[in-house]
Amino acid sequence: GESVGLHLPTLSVQEGDNSIINCAYSNSASDYFIWYKQESGKGPQFIIDIRSNMDKRQGQRVTVLLNKTVKHLSLQIAATQPGDSAVYFCAENMMSGGFKTIFGAGTRLFVKA
Amino acid sequence: NAGVTQTPKFRVLKTGQSMTLLCAQDMNHEYMYWYRQDPGMGLRLIHYSVGEGTTAKGEVPDGYNVSRLKKQNFLLGLESAAPSQTSVYFCASNEMTGEQYFGPGTRLTVT
């Protein structure tokens, strides 16, 4: 069935290093994908998105890569900072009688000082 | 511009009690959503609305009802609360495409 999942539930990185968070999806008909960041006690916050007709998109310190061949999505964070510590969700957007988003379980990123 | 707001922030209910969670957005968004988030899990869609006066079921709608009488408000009701409904509830809104804007969440405990 349709699913969006993450390869690793937790990731620990040293401050200043780059972080890579991975996500697998199964629905090749999705319109586009979004990465969200959720800090403790808060709602998810948009980081970056990518449409299914693209394979790479860059933002400020973040890059999202989309590999449609293997149905894989990744979020790269450059020069990880303590403020990047949070749970990161990938989300798959589908149009089916409405506009719904399916979220993965999330990856918790710990940044060590 | 407050974005998406939710009331209340916290609530404790006894089994069988009812309550309504209120979500309000001031961005004139057509689409609104209610999610629940359980510990260590992602967000699961309860109900959503694609416009004023319309609602639709999401992934986990049982035990919940919703109403969208005004474009800016989306209400989530629990008719008879159960311990399995202990969770954090998030409301979100957006236009048809694009990022969703989330509220701060409501932490509900059912004893």
C-alpha cells in the first residue's frame, strides 16, 4: 500500500558536520514532497519542498534530493547547528478527492556540541 | 497575523465526556486539517475540509466529528472520549498546493 517511511529513527551528529536524513516513499503518483521540522512542544514547520518533476532543490543550508527511480527522498543540512535539533518529517502529497498529506514517522536529529 | 491558533492548549477529560477543539486561521486558506500525533509517531489525518461547509474523512476519523461553518474556523469534536484518544492534536491549513501551516497543538489526556 501507500506509505512514507524513514530509514533511521534517530540521528546524532557533531555540531558543524553535515546531516543527511533519508525517507522512502511508495506512491509514484505523488505531486510533490515536503520536509517539516518539529521542535519539542511545537507544531511542524515547513523547511523545503520539491515537486516530482525535479530531482534537487536547495534552500538556506538545506538541500532536498529526490530519486524517483528508487523512490527515495533525502534532506541534507549543511553545517548542522544546535538549533537544528528536532524531529524531521518527510511528507508525501497526493490528490485524491481532496488534498491530503501522508507523513512519515519522523527522524529525531541530535546535534552534539 | 496570528497564523493558525488552537484552543485549548491542554485538556484532561474523563472517559465518556465530550469536548470541542477550536482551530482558527487568518490566512484565508481554503483547506484545513486535523491531525493527531502519538508518541514516537508521525501525524495521522483525522478529518479535513476543502472549503467552508465541506468536510471529509481522513485516515483515523472514528470517534471524531468536525464542522467548518466559517472559512476561518475548523472545529473537532469528541462525542464520547476514550483513553485511546489521548494524544496531541494539531490543526493545519493551506491553499490547494503548498506547505501546511500548523497550530501549536492541543495536548489531550483522557483518563
